[in-house]
Amino acid sequence: MPPMPPVTKALMLICTAVFCVDQLLRSFIALPIWFALWPVASGQFFPWQPVTYAFLHGDVLHLFFNMLGMWMFGAELERLWGPRRLLTFLLAAVLSAAACQLLVTWLTHSFVPTVGASGGLFGLLLAYGMLFPNRTIMPLFPPIPMKARTFVAVFGGLELLQGVFGPAGVAHFAHLGGMLGGWLMIRFWRGQAPFPSRRRR
């Protein structure tokens, strides 16, 4: 197994450390009050929250699955892109996920905050499917091998269906927003629509 790339490793350690600190300090101060992504109309929204929410997680399983995805997809993409491009991509996906979630909470008059790196993770998933479409992935649920492009299409479709028809409590549209931000970032790098061509004339 190749060594863990530096940015992927650092992000996994930071998210784990923040989760531990949050659990230890919860009796004294709740980090989500300041750093979760609160709806604008809640009166608790601050400008830094569209970034900081991605470092918070609700429980151990939430953290585990996000870090598993970070390891599976982020490490491979960092080896291909390098640290700087991976960070740029993740920031775009996290911000796009936050923007979509803020729009949804405004439209639905929700005052529930959002936490988790899932928006960035779904952006990584989308990128992996675009760059390695024929790679075989074995998801945990269901344990059925499928090509990366199929995996992305299935999970994207499930997120859309659950966002429209499923119960509240999971930020499905933030996940889709992360995929949208990742798709736009790759299109921008490639000079493809809706962005102007980056070819030299």
C-alpha cells in the first residue's frame, strides 16, 4: 500500500482531532454553535461557517465513513493532482455544498445546522468517477463491485431521491452541491462549458 499523501493525511487527522475536542468540551462549550453551518435566517450564521462546518461531525459513524471516503478517493486524487490542486478542489466542493444547503434551508425555512465533510467527499467521488470511470469499486453497502462511473451515478441518483422524498435529518442537497462544485471545478480546469476555453490563441 503506498504511503498516505500529506494533505489527505492532514485533513483526516484534523477532522479526527476536532471531533475529539468537540466531544471533550461539549459540557463546557459546543463547537457547533460557532462553527457549524447555520441557516442565514437563524441569526447564528457567521462568514467562516461555509468552511468550518466541514471539520465537524455528528457522531463516530459520521466521522468514520467520511474519513474512509477521504482515504479511498482523496489519496488517489492527491497523487494525481498534487496537494495544492486537491485543496483547491476540496474547497470548491465544500463551498458549493454549503451554498446549496443554505439555499435549501432558506427555501424550507429550516433552522437546523449542518456539519460534516460529506459535501467535499461527494465532490471527490464525482472527480474519481470522471477521471477513473472504469476503475472497479466495492462499496460497503451494498457489497457489489461496480465501475466508478456507475457508482457515482447510483449514489448521485439516491441522494436526489432521498433529498426529495426521504426524511429530514441528512443534508442530501449539500451532497449534491458538493458534486456540482466538483464537476464545475473540473470543467473550469479543462476549459469546458460553461467556462471559456483556456487554450492559447
